[in-house]
Amino acid sequence: MWFSRTQRARFVSMVAGAGLVAACAAPSAQQSAASARPAGSDVTLTFYNAQREETVKAMTDGFTRETGIKVNIRNGKDFELANQIVQEGAASPADLFITENSPAMQVVDAKGLFAPVDKATLAQIPPGFSPSTGTWVGVAARATVLVYNPSLLPASQLPASILDLGSAAWRGKVGFAPAGADFQAVASAVVATKGEAAAATWLKGLKENGTVYSGNVAIMKAVNAGEVPAGIIYHYYWSRDRAESGANSKNAELYYFPNKDPGGFVSVSGLGGLKSSKYPRETQQLMQYMTGPAGQKILAEGTALEYSLNPNVPTNPKLKPLSALSIPEVDIAKLNGPRVIELMQQAGLL
């Protein structure tokens, strides 16, 4: 077909314009690969896990059954895995990271290594259990408690505040596990609510007056056996023992600190996807599943007896409801794990 000079010029202009629009609208290589790939096809997510192994496996197994996307779990401890991710940087093979306590999330977040969490996923968890930054999301929680032996410590003598436990009046009466991430998370809440000076005084007092144990279970056993009247632990160690035989908890009870005391701190397990992930879409899918009804139901009905956080999933009936706890107002995005460790070292606890 013959075109006039004017028609040919208009045709060339239209083609060039279309090419420019297409170039501007073209997605990134990562986006193109993700959108072109069928969901779950030849994808194995690498999940750095510092949470309870059985819990995370049950949730990821449920995800795999639903989506066909496989998950390879690498287990470790909170700060061990957080520091590993920081060292690996953009070359990290990890797609996701979950912690037992949230301070380790800040180690990774401070380096800008998390990708923003989809808004629909964030909306599944109440705001207080996720940071306002939207870079990670809360997925499970555990309450700080004082486990005590009523035969050695009557209810009328329970402390008004966790800070009281650092005083000379509690010499030899309280056990704690300073080397564990659990206690360090509680200490971070003391810093966040009472300031560094008060926290430093408290930690020094515990060093002078408290009894050191290797972990929460060891503390509970000691309290149950009458070795020490009370100890600082998370609720679920006692709850799990009572749900089984009660052998290590039958002589012990739990005390929940009132009045939004830092001793009522509820620690959150954080979940985040890494910017360096090769599978951003599938990573977001897993986070949405774990915070959604199906994943949270697995958590709530499991033997871990941690708190589910999705309000549409009922709390395990063996637990005191979160709504009944007097939880202090703590911005979990600002819990400073490294600074707490420095304060504990200064107090001679580490």
C-alpha cells in the first residue's frame, strides 16, 4: 500500500511514541520474572528461623499444602541469625526471617534489609504488635510473668513492679536467666518504659540479689522445687508443663504484673521478608499466610501455647486472654537489643 510523505511521518511518530510508552511501563526484571512465573512453580523459600522449630514447621507445612511453594528452614537463635543476615547483606540466601523476640528484628531493620510488608498482611495484625514502619509484622506473642511458689511467697507479698525485684528485700528470692534472649527482651522493655538509668539500677540490683539460671525451664523447676520463691519467665513454659503432666509446675503459679508495669511486657515474634529475596511475591504470600486465619489457627491450636495475634482467631483457651493483661505501651520498633546487652555487660550479667 502506498503512503504519502505526510502519512509516513505520522506512522513513524506513532510507532516511536508507542515504544516510548512501553519502555516507561516495562516492569523490572525481578517483577517480570515474578509475574511470569506460575505461583509455586520451582520455588523453594529459604526461611531463617529463630522461633520454635515445631511451630514454624507446622505453619510452613500448611502453607506448602495450600500453595505448592516449598520452604527450607534454617534454624538458629535471634541475634545469631540477625547478625548473619547483616553480614550477608544483599547476598543473603534468606527470603524471610522470624525471631523469638522482636529486638533482633531491629538489628536487620536498622540496616534497611527488610522489604515493606504488604498492607493487606499488616492489616491482619493489630498495630501494637507490629512496628509503625511496616517493614515487618508480628506473628506470635508471649507474656512476661512472675512464676512463684505460694508456699514460699504468699500472694499478699507479690511485688507491685518488676523493678522491685532488684531491691535488697528480694535478695535470694528471685531467679532469672540473663544470658537468654527472653530476659534481654524484657530488659529492653524496662529501658523503653523507665529509661536507661532506672534499667541500669534494676540490672545491678538483680546481679547483687538475684539467682542466675540457664533458662526459663530451669527457673520454673527451681521455683516448683522450692529452691527459690519466684522467677522471671514467659507464660508458655508454665502453660505447656501444666497442659502435659504438671510435673515441673504443680507447686507454682503465675503472677501477671498490673498497672501496665514493664513486668507485663508482651514480647512479639517478628516476621519479615528480605529485599534481596529472589522470590518477593512468594515471600509476601508466606507472610500473609502466617498472619492470616489459617496460619494463626495452626499457632493457636498448637502445643507451643503462644498467643496468636490475628483478632479473628480465638486465643487458645488454656491461656489468659491478651485482653485481660495489663500490657505496657511499648513501641516495639524502638526496642534496642544491642544497647540492652551493653547495659547488662556493665552490670556484670554478661
